[in-house]
Amino acid sequence: MFSKNINKVRFNLTLMDEGEYYFDDYSAMFYPPSNTEEESWQKRIAGRILVCSSSMFFEPDDSKLPIMKFPYKDMSSIGAWLNSLSSAPPAHLPTPQPIPQSILSPSKPTPPPTPQPVVEQPSPTRSALSRLLSFSSLTSKVTTPTPPPQPQPTSTSIAPIPTIATNPYTSFSVSPNPPSPLLSQLFEQAKPSFLASKGDIFYVKSSQVIEMKENSRNHPYVFKQYNNIDFKFSFNYVKQNIVLDVMKVFHNYSGKEKIQRDELIKQMVEERENKIFFDITQLVDMNERNILELKCSKISPLVENPGRLLITNARLYFQPMNNIEENRLKNYSLQSIVRVLQRRHSLREIGLELFFDDNSSLFLKFNNTITRNQVYDLLVKHLCTNIMHINEQANYLLKWQNGIISNYDYLLYLNNLAGRTFNDLTQYPVFPWIIADYQSPTLDLNRKETFRDLSKPIGALNPTRLATFQERYHQIPDDQPKFLYGTHYSTPAYVLYFLVRQVPEYMLRLQNGRFDSPNRMFYSIEETWNSVLNSTSDVKELIPEFYRPSYESTSRNDDDDDSVENGSFLTNSENLPLGIRQDNNVINDIILPPWASSPKDFISKLHQALESEYVSQNLHHWIDLIFGYKQKGEEAVRANNLFYHLTYEGSIDIESIINPFEREGMEAQINEFGQTPRQIFRTPHPQRLPQQLRNQNLKIELSDLEQNINFIFDELNNCNINDLNNNDDNNLSNNDNNINSLNSSNNNNLNNNNENNNYNDKKNSSDNIKIENIKSSNGLEFDNDNNNYKNNNNNNNNNNNNNNNNNNNNNNNNNNNNNNNNNNNFSENESFNDENENLNLSTNSAFLGDIGNGGERNNSNNWGSLNFLKFNQNIKLHKDKISALYLSNNSETIYSVSLDSCLKIYSLKEKRQIRSLNLCNLALSSFQLSKDEKYIIIGSWDNNIYVYSVGNGSISYSIPGHSDAVSCLKLHNNNILVSGSWDSSVKVWRTHRQSNGAISIEKTPIADFVDSDTEIRSIDISSNGTIFCAGSSDGYLYFYDLLTLQLIRRISCFFDELVCIKFTPDGSRIITACIDGSVKLIGIEGSEIFSFKVKGEIHCLDSDGSSLIIGTDCGLCLWSLTTGTEIKDSVSPFLSQSSNESIYSLNVSINQSSNKPILLTGTETGSISIWQQ
């Protein structure tokens, strides 16, 4: 979070001009202009002189006195001070004249004519002191030829000439007679003044002095005009000429053209920086090995501070080129770096931001992209061991969906991912306006009217104003880039508009030492809301400070002070003179809405609103506008979300602009317009799960912790101390990590996750998801008011309540180990076609149907924890791979089919096989149970679909299903059957109940889809029966609408067989698995939510929406779909017991008597294993 940087000294880099370079500071003395130099001496002020490339500063030690800024461009001269002549221009110096002969010799004999003296002409570029010295040299070089020998005087001649007096300021002699008035005046002015006699003094003759931070207050600067008076200073501990030479150069440069001046200063800076190297004596450990040292700059708001970066095998050091910071040398342990993100700076890919485990960050800027990338690779791939190379983007999305991460933290994370940072005002994090009611006495978060419509951008909330924008849009010629909004929702000026009371020095820097016009200042919440709602020049969104939770530390930068409380930016705690408005109201604290009693209460209620259920269920719409697929292009036009083209990333190549004036102008223009965040989603963002499901999943996770702790203590009680030391250390450590991990997640601390996101490196083409929307589903409509699905075709509401039975005794502890994810759905290099993306599906559990193993039985209960399953028994039923198996509702009967062409029914109660049927000569690939378990529908490699009567023990019905093997089946509500085949077709069949209760299938399918080019391997139907998906052997996932019987879209998920598809019980997400071990969780809208890869080939999976169990040729794998983490065998020992088995089918159900989960696994050898608690 942004917070104020409080230094022990008042001077900071924000007081300099933009682009100005700070060199050094020196202990000095200032002699204020007075009537006499003696008086100036008495009033002398101790302080520091700070030498910069565009100005000189004097900071008094007394904080009551203002800092004085002397721009070089306002100086007429600068140099050493001897007396008043020192600063006089050359025209005011007395012109040297030949010394009269009468002065040289008063004797009557007239000597020969004196030759013209040799004069050394002073250079016009030399200082006044040099010119004065040149004049002294000139007088010393007035030469007189040696007179010819004179005859010895006689007694009558004139007495001998007395001893000649010698002037201490000249080297020639004069007669004892009084000199001329002109020469007397010259000699008098060459004497040192009172101040000059005290030591080395220098002067600055300036017409303007800028005073700032008087009494250490951030008030507007005072610009004082003078008639070129002399300001005198002296250095305490440094030779004057060393510093003066540098200042004279800058003064000389200030009179040149800007291009030439900037180039000269740049050369001077580079020469200086090339001579500075890291001081290795400052290493924390002298045994550290230096790996890389190079120049870079530290970036903070409105400031760029150059320095040297040193990376050793243990630490990272930053040493500024100057001594402006209190702690000049910064060092950071490489172990403390938890994330490294590549950043843009000044529209160039030259930035790198490091995040540390204490929530601080460091933004570094390098000379070019190549250097930046080298440092990035060195840190991420070799040195920073706490950075895990996983796709944290998907992990955070999953955690946000399940309520582990708050809306606030997820928005912060997305801002971070999109290149927004607190260290750069041009790319400051952006948050939405949430509340639309700023007049009511109380804030009612249960009223829809309280909230802003998050599906629309700010500019489209007012239809009348939007019409004005649209009219202007259509008037723009077609050969010019079109836009709706000429202003942006986030600019440095908007950020400081909100934060001026907290960091006034930044606005003073941005506004050239002044605050903005009082009528444009942030004055009232309601007034600002009305402005963004009605003004054609105001579409700004908010900043994170409006929603900051009370638990979050303020500090985001290692120099920040974290004593700033929530809402402090709304109070004028510094008593800043912000001005008087036209209505004569004085601008002071922000006027809050009636429902807020204080700034802290206001922020607290805004945070509650942000975390409310209404926002949770609609926030994904706003994410689509700011970070997602509606950000630009045709979707942005359709969503009325199009801004000026220069605000978008990649709109212009700043590197190609050679002219520095043009480049600087372009950068200033873009910074003024604002910068749109980097687009990170190319498909609709998934919706957050409803509160009921979020609470359910969190309850399971938290109860898992409790049971896991109990399990640990039970194990400790059952072992001796030696066993504890030798065997249980790892388990204890792992479980401690689990507890810390979940606690960290529940605290919503983004930076405590040891994860790294490399946005630009997610380019593994084998995992790209490409979406192709075929036709929208126009048969569904979601009624937000009634929370119902409406079927416009048959007017039937699918309102099946999802019965959730939370098992509080069965707990699932998830070891929060980071995993290798290969999710590239969010890569900027992907191309998607998102047209007609209008599928309106909700995840509210009030309108979800039942789902069970086999699709027809009501086994929708959550499993609870699978961690403590134990092997119960093994049953050998088949001679070949078991392709599918289910457990009856009463947990007493096992049904299974195999590639040995047999159907088997086994009684657990009687411990014997009660049915065995060889249906055909070819393998049986799949089967589905009816709800009453009296009929089994079976798919075979002989192309047929069979209906088996359990009661009769025979085939009651069969039809030829496909022209090739039937590979998969799915039955829904005993009336819809979907089948897939090796012939690449997908068919939808209508089933009927005959008078005797038998199930029959219509001979002609109601739909026959041949959209795939390869074999269909897997099928599943959503719980509400509106959507089904099919997976092909070339990795494509096909979405079909069961109501309109149309293909909605297809997604390229993998480049190998998509062997498993499973809808989560809420119907909002689909779990897909590839035979190569890749797993992806995909939203119903087509966006990838989470992905990972397991060891071995995947053959089967099952899920209750919270847990996911996978069968591979290396055994079982268990994952949490709440936290996105794998449960290791150290937590779930049964997993290691299955490692020697190749699992080809599995099924999880709830034992109705014990209310605990039972796991069935079918192996390659034809045996079935039973696992239960």
C-alpha cells in the first residue's frame, strides 16, 4: 500500500525537477544578504548545499527555516567571493590605463617614452574572480625599459630618490608621491572584504529563489524575485574550487538548447557513474561470492535514483550513486525474495520489481531489456530458491473462487499481474467504484440499488452521457483511431487527486510547486461520484486505499512508515492550505457520506461492500473490462469500453522514436492520458462461487486441519521417542507447513505465498488454450432477481436443489506444496475468438441439479476428507482392465465392466459375486446406472449400446449406437443419454420408461454431432442438464447446449488425448485431464482457472468439487480444488499404498451408514481395491 516516506532530513528527490540528477551534498554555511557583511556574518546559517544538475539547494539545519532552491537558469553568475567586484559583470570593472610617467619618476629629466604595456586579456568565460586575478597580473606585467645610465649627480644635483614603497597587491613600485585617484580606487577595491577574510566564500547571483518546506511543512513553494543580488556561502569540509567547478559547468549548460543540455549532462553523469563501483567492504559477509555488478536505478513515485546493483550468492545489494537516503546501502537476502516480476517503465520493458517476505518491494530500472532479462533469469532460475515456478495466476483464481482469497486481495493480485505497482504513479493499481449511494443515512448492502453496475465501465453508467460519447465516436474519421473516452480511469493526476492530503509533496512536484485549483481539488465523496457519473471529462475509478482492510500492513516499500491508519488520506492532518472554492468553502477534510461516522468507518464500510455477496457475484464483469477480454478490440467497442489508442500497451514502439523531443513528448502524452493495464485474460473471467459453496469448501479445509492435528497427536502417542526423532520429523514439518499455509491464505496475504509469476515466460505452446465460439446458447436466461434459470424454449425452470451434507468429522488436510502448472490461457501471445460469448450460466446452488457417480444417483454429498482412507480389501473380478465401476447407494454392491467384455455385480455384504455376464465378444468401455439401480446402460466396442436389467439378469434392450466403438456414455435424469465414439461423433438420445418400468432408447438420436476430427474419449453433463462436454483424442474440448442442441464452442486444451471430463457439482467448472498427466480446471465460460501436471499417464478421475482424486499408471494422486495444492502421501498414507498399481477406473461415494467416504479403484489386472476410514 502507498504510504508516506518520512526522512530524517527534509530534502528529498521529489523537490527536484523532472529528469534532474542529484549529485552530492556538502556541509556549508549561508550568509543571508544584509546591509553589511559583518551583519551577514552574524546571521550566518548552518546547513547543507545539495548540488543537482538543474539547481542548487541549501537546506538549513534549523527545520523552521525553508529550503532554498537556486535554479541555474535564474543565475547570472557564480564564483569565488573576494569583495563586491567579484560578482560584477566584466563591463563594470575599471579599465586598466598606462601608468603616467609622472607617477613612475617625478625627476625633471624626462626618460624616453614608455612602451605600451603588455596586457593579458581575460577570457569572457572565466569567472569574475579569474578576471580580477587577471587584472592583478596585468598590473604586474606593466613593464618599464631600463633607463640608460645617468651621470653621477654632482653636489648641485637633486638629492637621491628615497626608498620606493611597494604595494602588497601589485609587483611594481611607485614613487612616494600620492598616486592618482583612479589607481587608489583600484587598489582599494582589490582588498578582501570582511567575509572573504574569514575564509573561502563563494557567491550565487540570482534573480529568483524558490523556498519550500518551511517548518518542515509541505506548503506551496514560495517564488521570490530579486534584482540579481548576491547569495554568499562557504563549505565547511571540502575545497571550494572542487565544487564550484562542477556548479559552473551546470550553470553554463543551463543556457544551452535543451537537447544539447540534456546530452551534455547525460555524458557527465555517465562519466561520473562509470567511476563509482560497489564498496565491497560493505558486504554483510566477506565470504560472499560476487556474481553480478551493474548500473541500474531505483524507482519510487516520481523519483528515479541511480545506483549500482550487486548480486552475490547470498544477497542483493543496491548502492545509490548519492547519499540522499538515510541508509545508503540496502541489502536483501535472496531467501527473502518471494516473487520477481518484469515491469514496464516509461513504456519500455526495462523494469524489474522484487517482492519480499515482509511485504516490501523494490522496483529497479535497467538500461535495456536484455540486461533486465539477464538479471531476471539469474534471480528466478538460479539464486532465489523460495520462488516456486508455478502458475500462481491460476492458483490465485482458484483460491479467490473458493473464498480463501478476498476480493480485495484478488484485485491487488490482478493489478500486480497486469503491471500495476505502488512504485509508479503512471501505473498505480486501479480499483472499482462499488457504492452508488452517498446520500442515505445508512448503508444497506442488501439492496441492489446500493451498488454500482459492475458490468459497465464508469463512462457507460449514465445513458445520456454515453450517448454523447458515442456521437463523438461516430464523428471521428475512419482513417483515425476511434475512441469513446478522451480521458482515462487512472492517471498520476487522478491518483494524487485522492492522495494529496497524504503525500502533498507529490502534487507539489507534479504541479510545479503549487496545489491544484481549489475548484478541482478532492472535496466531497458525493461530489466526486456525481462528477464521474455526469462529467464528460471525468471517468476515473478508485485506488486501493479506499478499500484497505484493517489487518493489512501499510508498508509496500522498504522506506515507508507503516503508522498510517485507514482513511488518513481523507483528513487534512498537516493543515495544508488547499484553498477556498468558488462557493467560499475552505477545503479541509473530505466530506463523507451520511452513513460514515469517520474516515476509518467509511473505509471499513467500503471494504464490507467490496466483500459483499453482490460484488462477489459480479466482480468478474469489471475484471473483464479492466484486465480481460473486454479491455480492447471489438469486445471493448461492444462493451462501450474503448479509450484513446495511446493508452493501450503496444500502441506505439517508444524505442523506435529517435528524436529525444518526440520521445519525451510521447511519454508525457501517454502519462497524461493514462495507461491501460496489461491484458491478462482473453476469455470471460470465471465467476466466484456462491457463498454457500465457498463456506462449504472452507469448512472442509479448516476441519481438515483439526483432524490432521488430532491424527498427529495420536501418532505421537503411539510411538516412542526414538521413533519420533527418526520417523516423524518430516510428517510434523509437513503438517506445520499445512497449517501455516492455510492460515496465511485465510489472512489474505498475497506476498506470503512463495510463488512466482513470469508473465512473459508462459509461452509453452503445448498448453495453450484456444477458444472458438461457434454459436451462443440463446435458450437460457438468468434472472438475477429471482435467482432462476429460464428456458425460453420450453419455459421449464431447472431448479434442482443441491443437497450439501457437510461432513465435519471427515477432514482433508492439504499440504500446501507448490506445483508445476502449465497454464497459458492468459499469455499475451494467444489469439482468441470471443464473439457471441453470451452463455448465461450461474453458479448459485439454488438452481443446480443433483449429480452422482453415474450421473443418475443422488450422491451429491461432499466427501469430506480422503486423507485418512485405509486399504480394506482387494477383489479379483476381471481378467483385463476395469474400464468403469460404481458402488450402490447403500454401499453394499459393486458394479463393474471391463475390457474382458464382462459385466460383474459383487455383493460386499455377502462377499460374493452375484452377477456375471459376457455381453459380447469385444470390450465394454463404459456404463451408467439408472437412479433406482435396476437398469444399467452399457457401451461396447462392438458399436452397440445395451440396456441390462439387473432384476432379470439379462439384456432388455440394445441399439446400434455408432459406426465404430462406443467409448463413453453419460445419462441424465433417466431421459437423456449422450454417447461418444471412435467414429468422432457425439450423439444425444432420448430414453423412456416403459409401462413395466424398463428403460428404452429411441432408435434415432435427437442430435448427431460430428464436429471432432478425431475419436471422442470422454463425456460429461452438467448437473442441471443444460450443458454437456465432450473430449477428443487430439485434446479438444467441445461445449454443447442440451436445450438448443447446438455446439457452443470448442477449446484446444491439450495436444494429446483428453481422457477425462468431470463437471463440478455446482456445474460452473469442468475438470479435464490429458493422458500425459496434465489437468486443467476450466470455467463454464471457457476460461482456464487452474492447472497442474502429475506423474504418469492419467486414466480416470473423480471429484466432489472440493477434492480431486486421480488414477494414473503410478497409482493415486489427491488434490484440493479449494487451495489448488496437492496432498502428499505424508498426509495421506494410503496414496503410497497404491503406487504399485496402475489405476484405470475409480469411484468415490459416501457410506450411508457411517457418513464416511469409500473409494473404489479398478486396476489394469482386473482387481478392485476398497479404501475406507
